[in-house]
Amino acid sequence: MQDKLYAAIDLGGTKIYAVLAENGGRILSSVRYDTQADEGPEAILEQMATSVREVLAQAGAGPDRLSAVGVCLAGFFDWQRRFLIQSPNIHGLEQFRVEERLSQKLRVPVLAENDANAAALGEALCGAAQGSQDVLYLTVSTGIGAGLVLGGQIYRGTRGFAGEAGHMVVKPDGFLCGCGRHGCLETVSSGTAIARMANEALQSGKAALLRELARQQGGMVSAATVFRAARDGDETAQEIISEAIYYLGIALVNLVNVLNPEIVVIGGGVSAAGEELFVPLEKAIQNYAVPPAAASVTLRQATLGVEAGVRGMLCLLAEAENGRDG
Ligand SMILES: [Zn+2]
């Protein structure tokens, strides 16, 4: 008999990434599409089903070999009642029963999870934090999310909403957040926030070097552009970056004090800034976290990139399978 195969999908606001893997976790094929984020739940479901059919076809495997599918997605997934309450970047997924609906289409069991939780498990089991039991994973990109692996297991809280570190309030009189509250970490330290602050500076006539870099890129300012301008000596860009990292540092110190993790893994697009992000964050932990917790934590850059979420889902599927067997 041929081995069972598993598919895992990472449904993000901009990209959908799907892989097919063997029982032991070896990835056989993968696809990546732009998410049809404005087309509604039926289009999203069809896109997910198509991605699974395509990874099967790429690997030359018939649908009968597919054993189960894991989906991780951005948003508030109610882990007890098994539905997505809402997703911040994909419209129309309110009260969305992704497991039930995708399972009807593909005729195999489907398991869903919040994307940061899945990525945290992926990094803890086969990425930057391999071998660690207590891991805090932070992703800093368009938004900011976190996943907690405590005692080797995902910590979800009572209903599945633990780890919403992007919505820790660090500046109560601050900018309006997508969640409806003011001054969340995401509004000051995410890639979106860095780009917003840069655009504000450009409109007020500051940041000559940043302006030149933006012009070379067709007027677009991303967080990466701001990091580059800061590196090249643009003082306004440096101020923006240090403000973003200052608040991220405060949030991180508070999380380290509360959780006493062994490893903090930082992923997401902004983590590509490398030392310019990691050195000041390390300093913040050493200067402000309680000394014994500061002394026992290691800060690391994520290593799995876009694969973190699907890796975590493959581990959860294997765990669920063992549970069924046992
Ligand atoms: Zn918020």
C-alpha cells in the first residue's frame, strides 16, 4: 500500500500557500497564489480546494492518497466552537466554518488553526527553536501576531485567541487600529506602521534621502525602504525605525516577564532587517526584563520563512492522526 499524504494550506490576506507532504513531513510539492481576498467565502474555498488538487497533481498522486488537510489562517479562530469569528484581511469570512466546508469539498478531514499558532509550532518543532519547550513566536510584517508554544504545546487560551500580541496597547492615545481600538503595538511597530510614519514625514517635506529612495521605487515606501534610508544616514528614517523598535521592545520585555520563554523567535518581513532589529531588541530585554528571565532567554530570527505555518499544520495533522490511531 502506498503511503498516506497530507496537505497543508496557509491562507493569508495576500497569498495562499499549499504543500503536499508524506507522513514523515517530507514536502513533495507546493503552490502559491494571490488570495482572492475580496471575492467572498465561496471563492476562497474553491481556491483552497484547487490548491490541494494542484499539489496532488504535481506530485502525480491520486486524490485517494490524501489522508487529511490542515489549514492555518489569519484571524480569530474559535478553537472550541470550530469556526472563524472573523479575519482582518479577508472579507466575508465571518462565522466561517472552514473545516466543515473544505472537508465537504475534498472529502477528507480538515483541521484549522490560527496562522501564528501554527507558525510558532513549526518553528518550535523544526525551525529556529527546535528542541525548545517554551517558545514565544512573534511575526512582524503587515500586522503583528504571536504564537505561544508552552510545555511543547500550542497555548490557545480559553477559546483560541491567546497570542494577540499585535493588539497589546502600548500607546493608549495612539493611532486607530484595525481591531477597532487605539494604540495597539501593530499601529506603531508593524511594517504598515513604519511605512505610514514614513509617508507622513515625506508629506511634511522631511527625509530627503528617503524621498530619493522612494522616487527610485516609483513612489512606493515600504518598511524595507525606511530601514535602508536609516542605514544610509537619513535622520528622519532613523527616528521612525527607533520609535517602532522602542515599542516593540516594550512589548517584548513584558511578554518575556510574563512567560519566561526559553527562546523568542521573530519572523515576518520586518525581521529581514536583521541586526538593526535584533541588536536593539536584545538590549531592551537585557535592560528592562527582570534579570533572571532576561538571562535565560535567547532571541532568534525565524528560519522557516513562508513554510512555518504549513510545517506547524503538518505536525498538528500527525498529532491528530496518532490520537486517532491510539
Ligand atoms: Zn488592535
